[in-house]
Amino acid sequence: MDLLSSLRLSNMPVSVKLLFTAVLMTLGTGYIFALANVALKVGFSSEEVALKYYGNEPSRQVLRDIERAESATEEGGAGVVEGEAFSFDSFDEELPVQEEPIVSIPSLEALVSEGHFHLFGYTTIFFLCGLILVFAEVPSFLKNTLIIAPFVASVLDIWSMLLTRFVGPGFAWLLMVSGMVMALSFLMVFVIGIYQLWFLHPKETAK
């Protein structure tokens, strides 16, 4: 414990400082691209998030029609006129003209695939951030909060996608809040880490 308490970012050898800096800079670049990806594919408002994962009424109506058709097909063609080939093109004729666009709503399979991929990535990112933060000179409460908060937020992030998709668009706010907690936690670790690695003078023992 004494050895750990004596190790600080400002006292680290240059090789360790370079390693931690490279990790933070690379993760920071990755985070910028991740935010750009969210901006281009989803958006940052609750309405855009809800549209992405819950959809709008025309989209959900199409989804319900497709699910009914697939269910009827699996049951042996019940509800399909004998001798008539089923085609999804018929939905275009049946749908009323509306101003809202039809968007693609992610399936459970797609969300599970996205969720497990993100969780492994989040774990790696925030473990590295937490490891760097362990050696930072910050109050214990702030340090512990910055270590645990992004892990909690990452789990809520995945669950909020599922809740928004299958329960209701109101959970889009949970998705936004969890994303903001992760982003702010990383930003604080980045600023604290870079500052203490290169701009904070190491404490010298009195002689």
C-alpha cells in the first residue's frame, strides 16, 4: 500500500509517461470518431435517439405488418390466400401517404450484437482510464467516482437501448444521460492525466 501511495503520475519514469500519454491520446482520438459516428448515424437529441431505436408510427406499423405476415407464414400460411404468392411489395400499396419517413428499427438480434461488442470495448477503455487515474493526485471521492461511474453508465447505456426499443421512447433520455456520463468521465480522466503526467511538478522529499 505504501508503494502504491508513493507512485504518482508526476513521478513516473518517462517511458511510463509516454505509454500513458499514448493510451490517452489514442483513446481520445477514438472517442472523437465515436462521437462523430453518433452525430452522423443517430443524433444528440432525445427525439433522434427515440427515432433510431423506437421508430415512428409509420415504421412501427410496417414492423407490425411484417411480424404478422411472418407469423402467418410460420403457421403454415394461415391468412394467405391459396395460390397467391406473398410479397412484401404489397405493403407499399396498403400504406397511407404520410409525411414521416419510414426508418429501419433495429431487431433484438442487432441490439444484442451491438451491445456485447460495445460492452467489451467500454470495459477495455475504462479499465485503462481507471488504471491511469489510480496514480493521479485527486481527492479520493472524485477518484472513486470517476473510476466506477463510466462502468455503471456503460451498462445503463446498453439496457437503455433495449428499453427504448421494446418498452418506449421515454427511455431515450437514459441513453443520452449514460452517454454523457461516459464522455464526461473520459474527458476528466484525459485532462487530469495529461496535466499531471507532463505539467505537474513531482513532489520532492525534503532533505
